[in-house]
Amino acid sequence: MDEVITEREIEVLEFDQIREKLAFLTVSPWAREMALSMMPSSDREEIANMLRETGESRMLAVRNAFTPGMVEDIQPLLARTRRGAILPGGELAHISHFIEAVHRCQRFMKEEDNAQSYPLLDEIVGSMEPCREIFSELIRSIDGNGNVLDSASPELSSVRRKKTNLQSRIRDKLEEYIRGSQYKRYLQEALVTIRSGRYVLPIRQEYRQQVDGIVHDQSSSGATLFIEPLPVVQLQNECRTAEMAEEKEIERILYKLSSKVADAESDLRKNIDLYAHFDFICARGALSVELNGVEPRLPAAGERLFSLDEAVHPLLPGGKVPLTVELDEMIRTLVITGPNTGGKTVALKTMGLLTVMAQCGLQVPAEKGTKITVFKKIRADIGDEQSIVQSLSTFSGHMNNIIEILLEAGSDSMVLFDELGAGTDPSEGAALAMAILAELTARGALTVATTHINELKLFAQLQDEMQNAAMEFDPDTLEPTYRLLQGVPGQSNAFHIAGRLGLPEIVLEKAKSFLHRSHDQVETVIARLVEDQQRYSRDSRRAAAERSRAELLMEELEKERELLRARREDILREARDEAGQLIRKTKNTVDELIRELRKLKNEGSAYQETRGEEIRQSLNALRRELEPAEEEEAGEALSAGEITVGRSVYIPSLRQHGEVISHTAEEAKVQVGMLTVNLPLSELRQDSRRQKQQKRAEEHPSAVTGRGGYSVEKDTAIKSSIDLRGLTLDEAVPLVEKLLDNALWAGLSSAEIIHGKGTGKLKEGLQDYLKEHPLVKKFRLGNPAEGGDGVTVVELSS
């Protein structure tokens, strides 16, 4: 056989119920069929890709971002159009709904960054055909309920208007009969009814001759005749003609639309396959959310590692006890023992079912540390194989299954046995079970077996590649805990269970007396091992809980750090924007002040000194606005000898500067602005501001001080031209800015910008910049002697 699992495994592992749960979450009949026939793969790359698809769809489901729309099966409709059939409006509406569902998927993937978030799903949706031509025809012609719209064709719209007009005239004419006093006494009832598809009036039998018209029917008593008045007959004939024309036009429209559907059959069938795949993947993601599943890690090809971490059976209701188990190259066979109803079979089925689910691309209900090897064969012998029809005993049924399994099993197989060796003589059953496990272990198959046979426990304990495991049993409550303890054999606890169920104490004591002493010794050793393992298991669970809490805390801290980083970026961006605006504003103001200074210098006005002082104050104010606010640094404490009258000091407690007016050995009188304060000498610090000013003066001894008390440092090598060839526009603009500032301050009337010819982009960008510059009066390209088109000559504002 080439199948990973057979019908027997589908049934005993209850995989059919997983299929049904998945099918329930689909929205298309094609994906439902895929779910119900889903089978595991043995191709590692295919499984890995399916798991990635499921991971994307799980994220989609968790975010509740999108669900595919429910659609009908349109495949039979496409087959009929291929044979020339005319589809009714309702079936054409199904096709329109399907194309709209495809468009919804395509629109979703185009929104925001969805294509980047769900690349595998985007690849599927991106391959869908839009079918725009047939879709536009359908939505123009058919409404959501399958009715043909007036907009389907001008002819249909016209004939419907004509029919509506005739129906209105017919109603008006009949209303005249009902409201008119001449005919009131002829009427059985004042109403209009329909007979044989024609509007008629209920006329009393005795007035038949007074109303000209055609009799279409009479009441059961014969007292009432249903007559179509003659004036209405012609109108209704015309209306019937219009209805026939409408039906004919509708048939023509439906035929035309059905033909277009037939022409688009190839694209529609392609979309069906892709939509089914997309729906199937989305259902897998929704199932993962429902089961709280995780993506299992697939060990590398050739690596044998099977590890379930806190796994639960996906079909068990209520509170579930998680299963943790690990097998590798060193441990190929696990023998599970323990009391009846202790959870051995559930553990066995959990291992098998979760492996099948993983190889179908489904996430499994376990923790993130789960690792599942890819198997080419998964075989199970679980349950009662007794058959009356085939005259098979339980032992014979199991043996037939085991023989089939031994024929196929190899190093790439998982084999599961429930109650191996049961159903026959215990000694012979134990011997067969040992031989079967030894053979499968030698072949390299991963084998898990449950048993009650003591000999099998001892056999597994002595083999290098085998290991015992026990289902935990609480001797205090006499209840199973359903936890698997790996590494120790289990006790059957038959006496405990029998006593709990009510077996008389005298019978229990007699049974214990029949036990061999060696059996009692073995059980005692096992009990101690189990107790040690339980203690280890409890400690391990506590450690895992602490680790989980630590990981959760780390995750929260990482999120906080990301939020802070994002906020920091926002603050920096806002600060850069504000700084840019401030610099532009300041630059314009400085340019204006420099022009005014230059003008004052040229005019030699008596107003120059006063205005110069105002300009100095403006420049200082701009400097303070541009400089970052600095936290005042408290200087070193002053000794009593350093405190002299007239000394500048800093008072940290007031965050103010002051000047010493007088002092004693303990106290000083300090002038702080308009106030005079008495302070202990220990409160006074060196004035760091004064120190900085002195240091700045020492670093710039060449600064020229004007009459108004302001200083300006001039560039000692002012140039009237700059060569920008080879630079980008962004690199060139700051250099041009500096050139213009220096030229203006130096009293130059013009400057030359050498940009070269090249592609012309640098020249165009610089000229756009110069058009808006406040210092530029005008500019022009250079003449041949100046460099021609490779140079721009700038004339500065005076």
C-alpha cells in the first residue's frame, strides 16, 4: 500500500471526525469535499508548505480580518452551458455571486500590506482570473435573486414600459366599472379578480345581458359570472402580446448570458480550483483557532525526533489532562502500562491522531515545543477486532492486523498497539508481544504499545532502545490522574480498583495471598520508581510554569520596548519637523537683519547705533531660540577666601545667578536681580556661565566687536563663486546657501554658481531654489566668457 494511513486508522484514530469538523468550517462545496477526503502526505516539503499556509490563515482568523464568501456549486451549470443549455436567472446569479466572492478576495489582498502579511494566500488569490467581461454583463442583467433587470437590454426596458402602461389602463377601465353608479348593482362584489390569466369582474347571473363581455368562469352556485368587459378585452390582448415579447426578450438575454458563461468556462473552472484551495486553507486556520493549535516543528529529513509538549486530544470534551512525551534515536519503542480507565488508549490515540493531523498540514493542540517526524506509514491496532461474521476471535482479529503491519513497517513507520499480547494465554501473549516489539525496534520503526503484562514491562526495561512509561495513579484518592510518566513502568492497581468498586475485603485479602512474593517485590520497586517520577514530574511542571511566566513577562517587556522605540521615532520626527520650520524662519529673519545692517553701514545714518543695538538684541534672541535649553550646571563650592565683593556666583537652590554685595565669615549678601538675599556661604557656587563666556572669548580672539556691543565672526576667505559639478541637488543647496550668506555679508553684489551642463537636472533644481530665495534679486546664465550654460550668475538684493 502507498497510503500513509488506511481506512482502519481513519476509524480507530477518529480522524474522520477531524475531517467533519474541518468540513463544517468551509464555505464552498469544493473545499468541503477536499476536507472530507483529506489524507496525510509523506512529502516533508509539501507538509511544510501546507503548515505555512495554515499559519497564515490562522493569523487571518485570529485577526478576524477576512472570511471567504459562501458560494454554490457552479460546476454542473458550466457543464450544461457547454452543451448549449440556457441557464435560468437564478443559476446565472449563482455564477455572479461566485465571481463577486473572487473579487472580494482580490480586493482584500490589495488593501494596506495584506499581500506582505499573507504571501502564500496572496499567491493563490493573485492567480484568480477577474472575469470582468462576464461579471459586468451579469450584474447589469441579473439581480441577486435571479430576476432579469430592465437594464439588460433597451428592448426589454421598452416592452416592460409598454406592458406597465397597458396594465395601468386596464386597471383604470375596470375601476370605472366598480366606481360607476351604472354598474354597481350588477356587481356581486366591488372588486377585480383574475380568471384564466385575465382580469374579470364578478357579475350577478341575472345581469348577464347588461354587461357586454366574455364569460371566463362562474361560481360553484352559478349565482356569479366572471366577465371580462369588452372595452378591456383589446387592452388585455395587447398586454398579453407585450408579455410574450417580454418573455421572448428575456429568453434571448438568458441565452446570450449563458453563451458568455460557456466562453468563460476555462477561467471559471480555474477560479473554482483556486477558490476551493483558498477556502480549504482558511478552514484549516479556523480549525487551528478552535483547537488552540500550534504549528509543529518538522525535524530535518533523516532526523528521528517525536516530541509532544502538553498535547491534548482534539476531540475530548471538558477539562483535558495534557500529554507530554518524547522519543528519539535512542528510544524507538515506548511501552505504556497502567490501570484500566487510566488514559493509556487516549494517550495512544493522541500520538497517532496529532501525527496524522500534522502530515495533513493542520496545526495541533499542543505547546510550541512540539516536534513531529514525517512518517510514510502510520499503522494502528486499537480496539476490539472480534468478528462473528468472519468467525474471528479478538486474538485472531488483532493478529491479522499485526501480520499486515509487520509486512509494511520500516524505519519510516509509526506503529501503535493497544493491549499488545492480550486475548490469549498470558505467557504466550507476552512472548509474542516481546518478539513483535523486538522486530519493529530492529527495523527502526517508532512503536508505542499499551499492555498489562508484567513480563513486557521487565523486557522493555532491559532493552537499549525501549522505554517504559506509566499512566499516573493517585493511591490516596484511588483515581487515575491521566498523566504520562515516562521512564518508569506502571502498576495495574487492580486491587485498588476492585476495592473501590466494592469487592469484599475478604476476597481481596485472599487474592493477595495467592500472589507470588516476587510479584509483590516487583510492585514495591515499581511503586517507589513511580513516586520518584511523580515528584520529578511535579517539579518539572512547576519549572515549566515559571518559565512560561518569565517568557510572558519578557514578551510584554519587548512589546513595551517596541512601543517606546516607536514613540521615540515619532518624537524625533516631530522634533526634526519643528527644527526645520524654526531654522527656515530664523534664516529668513537673519537675512533681513543682515540686509538692514548693510544698508545702515552704507548710509552712515545717525540712527545706526540705536538700530544696531536693536538688531544685536534680535540676533541674541534668535540665538537663544535656536540653542537647546541647557540644564544649569552647578559649579564647584566656593571657599570663604574665594568669596569677594563683586564676585558673580550661582545659587543652586534658587537656580539664579547673583553678585556678592557683602559677606561675613558665615553669610553673604547677594544681589539677585531686583532682590537682595542673605545666604550661607555653603549655598554659593562658582558661576559656570561666566566661565563659559571667558572660555568662548579665549577660543575666538579674532572676533570683531561693534559699537553696539555685538560681535560677528567673518569668514577670512570669502569667495564669489562655487563649483558644484558632480554633486547632487541635496548636496549642492547647503553650499549655495553658505555662498550667498558670505557674499552678502562681504558686500558682494553678485556670485557665480558653476554647475556644469550635464543632464541639466542640477541647473534646473538650483534655479528653482534661487527663485524663492530672499537674498536673490535675479539670476541669469553666464555669457560665453563666464562659462555659458554651465554657470548661473546671481545678483544679490541690496
